[in-house]
Amino acid sequence: MSKTSRKKAKGQSSALATLEVSAVKELRKIMSDVDSPDAIRMYEAARELSIHPANKCLLPKAMDLLAHDIKNIQHAAFTMAAKNVFGPYMKRFFSALKTLNPAEREQVLQSLQERFSQMGGPTSSVEQKKWVTEFESLGKEHQPTVFSLMRWLGTPGARWIAGQIREHTSTISLGAVPVLNGFPDKTKKNLIRLLCQHASKKKRQMLPEICGIVDSATVSQLALFLKGSTWQERVHIAEAVARVGIKKTTQLVMELVGDPDWQVKQALVENLNIADSTFASLVKILGYLVIETHSRVRSQTERTILRLGLEPCANSTLTNQREIIEKKFRSQLLRAAQANRDLDSKWLGVDYEKPDPMSEILKQVSETQTGRPEGEGTRPEGVSLSDFEKGNQEPVEAPPASGDTAALLAALMGAKKAFQEKTPPPPEPGNILADPTLPATSRFVLLLQKSSETHGRDVPLNVLLDGAASYSLSDEDFFTAMAELEKQGIIYRSSKGTVSYVDLDV
């Protein structure tokens, strides 16, 4: 090495040494100031402890501050430790973490999650197992966050969640289910399959959350929930199947198409993801649904058929789709084009004028500004018998009547008075409503109509049950009538325990 090179290397070494000394000096100052009796210096040091680029060197000091009396200092220490803790410090860190209240503990776990999402989780299987062991010791209130953190812990984390599903399905919180969506595809598929197998037997309340995370690779697992299901559960399944797209007419799809409850078929056709479905599969199921007896399902099916002429399916073209549906569903397309003027129907050879929501308003405004239509003010006013009985009002001028006319008017007034005296008063409305001779379904409709006046469109089921006795409805009659009306599509019973009209406006 030449003399010049040696001088250059010596200069670089000297510069690095100076930089190192300066950095160490900063770290020492932070360590010193954080214990300062001066509050300003102490809080400034705590802030530097959290944001210093080399704060991992201060991890031992942060561990000492986890039990600090001042909450702000303690919080800064936990935040810094959560972003840097590893191996030998973990046991001490989690022991201190358990001394916090649940809200504070959740904040620290969020810091850990931020660290893993930015830098990734540990790669060593030994380190991963240590993290799993420590997370397992936390309370159930942190289950969603712990489930989310497990996805960064590789195979040990996935195995731990699988064990929880197998052995503690009933204790898994609903909020922990959506985080399974963050696992790698293969792991996610296995976990969802396992969850469906156990939840369908032990905790069916998870179904809506599971439906929210399934995809085309896992949607078939929802078939496990069909056995012994309610129509509300099948609605969730139908929505999930439609959302991910129908690529094949599987047994699950055909069971939903042939479901005895119209709400299930409505949910299926209403949420269809055309872009991710195959055209042949949609044509097959729409061919069944277009002859459905319920008008809502039919009209929604016809709208979907019209959409097939505007939206291409997977691996298909609009030209091919239009050609096929025009041959197979021509009459339905024409009805749908007239009923759904928000969709373009020019390709059918018809062009219905789109409704203008402002036209009626402008028409009414125009009539208000111009006054009454011509000729309305000159319309002659008639004279009735009631006009002759209004003693306190000004008499209506009428042309003089002849003797025969006066006699006729007197006879008519006498007949009217006699009729009013003989006509019995109308019966009380309550007696009609409670008439047990009316069909049970009619009494149920009257009960729902009366209850809707005070509770709005959606009437709680318990309110209807409380008022059933006043309408001569026994419990058996009540539920039989409700089931019959629901089957006919007149009323709708939601999963929230309310009843409302379907096709009628209350």
C-alpha cells in the first residue's frame, strides 16, 4: 500500500471513529436525561428514545423503564421495546406487558403488529416458537390481534391457530375470523376448510364472518352449513357464492337455485359477480330462475339477463353473449329493457326513453307558476241537499223552483233524514279487528298494519306477539299465519327479529 493510500485509509478510519463517538455520546445523553429530575429533559429524552434510528442499542434501558411510575415514560418504553424486543428480552417484556390494563396492552400489541408488517416476522423457527408461546399466554380479549400476529410466525403460528380451531372453536371470537384472510393462500385455504368443518357443528354464528373471507378456492366449504340451516343462513351462503363468481354449476350452486325460500334465490341472483363467472354456468342457472314463481326473483333474473348483454363474463365476449341470450331469452329481455331503463338496451333494437326524475317536478312547478289550467275557474258549482241544511252559512243562490221541483226537494230531504235516523252506527274498529271469524292470515296482516303505525316499517317480533291476543291469535295461529304469509312473499322476516311488508307499503 502506498503512502498516499495509507493516509487516506487512516483519514477514513478517523472520520468513522469520530462519527461513532458522536453517536455513542448521543445515546449516553438519552440514557442520562431519561432519569433526569428535570421534567423537560426527561420527556425529551423519552421522545428521543422512541424515534432515534439506533434506539435498539438502548433496549436494555427501555426494559428498565417498563415499570416506570410516570405513564408517559412507561408508554414510550413499551413502544420502543415492542419495535425492538427479541430473544432474551422477550420473557421479561411479556411479563411487564401483563401488568398493563387490556386497553394499554392492546396498544402495545398494535405496535408489534406494525413492526411485523413493516419488517416481517422472525425467520428462525426457534424464535417463532418463542413468540407463539408468549402470545398464547395473553387473554382472550386480544384474540383477534393475536390471530393477526400469528400470520407472521410461519408454520408454528399457523399450527397454533389450527389447534385453536380444533379444540376451542366455541371460544373463538367472531372478530378473529376475518384476520384469517391475511394468511398465505395455501394456509388460508386449509384454515378456512378446518374452520367450516368445526364451526358448522359447534358455532354456526361464525357463518356471516366466514362468508366474508371465502374466495373461489374455498367457497365450496360453505356446503357444510347447509344441513339443518335456516333460510337466513342460506341467504348468507348465496350472497357469498354469487360474490366470488359462479364458474361451475356445482351441487352447492344448484341447491341454492332450487331452494324453497325465495329470499335465497333473490340473494343469489341479486349479488351475481358477472365478471368472474362463466357464461355457460350463468345461462344454466338463469334458465331455472327466470320461471320462478315469485315476481321479485323473476324481475331480478330478467335484469341480470339484460346485464349479460352489457357485461362480459370470464373468457367470453359480448357479441357471443348477446347472440345466445337473444335466442334463449328474447321475451324476458324485452320486458327487462322496459322495466330497467337505467340499462342500455339499444343493442336489442329498442330504445326506451330513460325516466327523468326532474320532469315531474318541473311540470308541477310550471303549473304552480301559471296558476290553474284554463277553464278550471269557470267550472259550474253544483248544489246538493247538504247546502239546504247549512243554516249558519250563507244561502246558495239557486234559480227559483217551480212547485213540482220544491215538492221533490222536500221529499228527498225527508227521505234522507229518515235514512239517517234508521241507519245504525258503524261498529267499533276494534271489534272488527278482533273478529275471530276472520282468517288468521287476515288478522295477522291487520295486526302488522296497526303495529307499523307506531313502530315503523320493521316491527319487532315480540311486539307482534304481545298484540296477538287482542286479535284473537293464539301462538299456533300466529306462527302458522306468519309462515304462510312469508311463503307467499307478502311479509319478510329478517334475521334481526323484525317483520315487515314485502310487496305492500304500510
